[in-house]
Amino acid sequence: MVLDRSSRLDLVFHALAHPARRAIIRQLSGGERNLSELASPLKMTFPAATKHVRVLERARLVRRRIAGREHLCRLHAGPLKEATLWTEQFRKNWEARFEALDALLEEMKTEERTRARCR
């Protein structure tokens, strides 16, 4: 199944919406971990950790490999970059709006000071 960019972003944002999955990503940013290592600090069961990892895998944020009985996970940051680029366009827009607001407020302060001096 081929997903368009919007669907991929939906999967990434869905995956990032849960604090446990964000914690898993933080752990994996330090390197490969097995599922037990991922579950332990979150105080969750192995099956619960597996469900969260599956969501991250669907979003292509995590890749899993099996070595014997161990399931090893590693971070794949490519989709995070796509999400960052998508949000960046909005950051630029809001920064421009805030700069315009700052300029307007400064202009209003200057006018108020001028009026106060003329009184």
C-alpha cells in the first residue's frame, strides 16, 4: 500500500501523540534497545510496549529486528524530518505575524509617548 505524504504525516503525528511513544523515541535516540529495556522505565508490560512499538513501526519511526528471542528496536528519524519540515512552514508564518504585531505595538507606544508629551 502506497501512502501519500499527508497519510504518512498523519501516522507520524498519531505516533507522537502518546507520551509513552515519545519516551520510547527518546530512549532509542541513545541507540538500539530491546523491548524489555523500552518497557521497563515506562512501567508497562511487554505486550503494551509491543503495541506502542507497532504504532511507531507503522509510522516508520522505528525499525525492529529479531536476533534469536530478542526484538531489537532502533530509531529511524526520516519521518521526523518530514514532520519538522511540515511544521516549519507554520513557524515561519507565525514568526512573521508576531514581528508585525511587535512593530504595531511599538508604533502604538511611540504614538502614546508623543501624545503624553504634547499634553
